Amino acid sequence: MHLKKWAALLLCLPLLGTLAGCSAQEPGTSALSSPVSSNAAANANVTVVIPSVILEGANVEQTKKKAYSSGVAQVTENDDGSLTYRMTQNVYERMAESTQKDLERLLASFQAGTDFPSIKEAKADEGYHSIVLLADRAAYQSGYDSAALSTVGVSAVLYQVFHGVSSQAVSVTVTLEDAATGERFGAYTYPMDA
């Protein structure tokens, strides 16, 4: 499982700068200084929380730097391992749009078959709480494409937290379905199975 998590994390590194989930700042947190101007920081009125499960194995300092370079005014490390971002509405909207486009590109990439060749297609519900991956079952089970489950899970969680789901309530179930027979042969719920 650790190898799958690391492979998924490497594939999701570009997303780590846009991690977040709507929430207020928790008690017992420590704020970090921001390179953003004091004027921009004064207008930062949106607070989001990046769930700790997303940050497992990540370089937190790099994640903070990416957040600041994306326009986040303040990053706070929380006692539970999560990060709280404070930003302007414009930055939040830009990051929310980015998480949606990244997830859409990932799901569309399965048809190209480049990163995960055994997976042929992806189908998702409107809120990305349930995603079905249609795969060549034999190729999937004999290959290394299982990292796709974590990659899709992380991407969907990022989408959810930027579109109104609290960091405590995020959940996506990724189901594997045989493309030829329609038989379901696996399921992964993120972050519960992470």
C-alpha cells in the first residue's frame, strides 16, 4: 500500500499547491508568516482547510511555498496535521477552478491510456463522490495501475473541498469495473481506505 500511496502522491504533486477545504481556523493552530503584501492579507477573507490525509508523505514546506506562490495570504499548521489557508475570494475561485480542471483532465486521460494503460474510461457523478473506472481486468490485476485509485481519490477530495464539502466530510468511492463484462471487481473509498 505504501508504494501505491507514493506513486499516487508523485502524480498529484502539481495539485498540492491548491489543496483546501472550507472551514474555520481550529484552536491550537500556529500561523506562518506570508510573503504576500499586507494589503492583500487584509483582504483575505476566505479560509479553507487542507485535510491531513492529503498531506501524508508530502513535503509540507513545499506545499506552503506553492500555496503562497498561488496567492494564499496565510498558511497555518493545525494540531491534526491539516493546513489552514487564508486567501481572497479571487484566489479561492481560481484555485477551485484549477481543482476542477485538473480532475477533469485526469479522468479524460484514462481514455488515452498513457499513465494507467489498463484503465480505459472513467465515469463520475456530479459531485465526484462516486467514480467508476472501466478497466481491462486482467491487465489491471497483473500490472501497476492500482496507483490510479489513490490518484483519483486525492484529486476528487481536492475538488470536493474547493466546492463546499468540509474537510471532515470529504469522501469519494472509486469502483473498478471490468470494461468487457461490466463486473465490479474492486472498490476504494478515499480517505477512509488511504
